[in-house]
Amino acid sequence: MATRSSISIHENGIIKSIYCHFDGYLSHNGNILLNHYNTKEKVEELVNLGDLSILGAIIGEKHDFNESSSGLPFELKPCYFYGRDRNDKWNTVQPREYLSYFEYFSDEEQEYNYLFTDNEWYLCSYKGKRLLKEVMNDKR
């Protein structure tokens, strides 16, 4: 069963967001985003490649979508992008303009919504947003 998430970046009033199908929970995607995608440049590179099957510690190069990375050390596991690695045409990056985070995230259907803004990761929902590193510390 999938734990779906969105991964988004907010800059100059525009939110760019992608969908990630698997392992969206805090101990996987939350941990990877905090530790491996912690600059604006890295987040933009990730988001610009579009929707993901699974987030990896590195963006990596184009590879066979059905190729397993289970034998690789965690730090070398690549992302699996629907467009880049499986050549799906429905792959989307949706830049949209929103008046507030709440307007955007109230429509999201994912279990976890990660937002990078002001050089910080947040966990967001219709209830508001919270610094991801604080949420992670509370879970320990």
C-alpha cells in the first residue's frame, strides 16, 4: 500500500508541486528531504523532474524504472521518476499561484505534504504548517 505525499517549493507567490506515490511518511520522505534536499537548488532540481514513484537520497540519472536499487547503500539510492525513468506522458509539474498555503493544501489528498520555503522544510495540512525538523524531533 502506498503512503502518498506531495513535495512542493514556494517562491515569489508560486507553489510548484509534484506527487510521490510511495513512502511519504516522516521517517522516509521527511528524513530524505531534510538531509539530502536542503537547498533551494536541490529542491528545484527535484521538483522540475516531475512526479515520483519513490524518493531517493540522490536524483541520479535516467535508469530502468523496473530496476531495483535494494542492493545499494541508502546514500546511493536514486529517485524513480515517472517521466524520466518510465517515460510516462502524464508526468506533471504544476506551477500554480495561490493566495495562501492553506488554499493549496486544503485540496491535497496526500497523507503528507512537504513544502520548502524560506530555506526550510514544512509539513503542511489544512490546519496549517509546521517546521519539519520540529515535527521530526517530536516523533523521537
